[in-house]
Amino acid sequence: MAKTPKRPRDVNQLAKLITDIATGDADETDTRDPAAVAMGSKGGKARASKMTPERRTEIAKAAAAKRWGKAP
């Protein structure tokens, strides 16, 4: 998933950015570190694969209780 850089809120800065992209002076690429992106995309899956189904259920129940305001 390629995330584009955050656009400026100022109208003049946004106009300059759009002009720069259109003329090729600036590119609209992802500025995140590829190694960090790769590590972040596998973190939750790796953690879940190491847990037992019972432990995952406990965590899910605690999260639901916290979200909906009920005691576990």
C-alpha cells in the first residue's frame, strides 16, 4: 500500500506542489523507509501466529469489554 505524502493545507503551498508534480519538479512518491514498512506489515501477523487460540480469544474479549465499557 503506497501512501502519498500529506498535502499542505495552505492553498498557495498546495498549488505550488500540484504545479511541481505536473511539471516533474517534484514527485509524488512514498517517503517512508521500505525496511520499516516491511517490518510493520508483518508485526501483528507474527505476534498472532505465536499465540495460542485461547490467548487470542482472551485478548479479543478484553478489547471488546474495554471498547464497550463492560467488565470482563
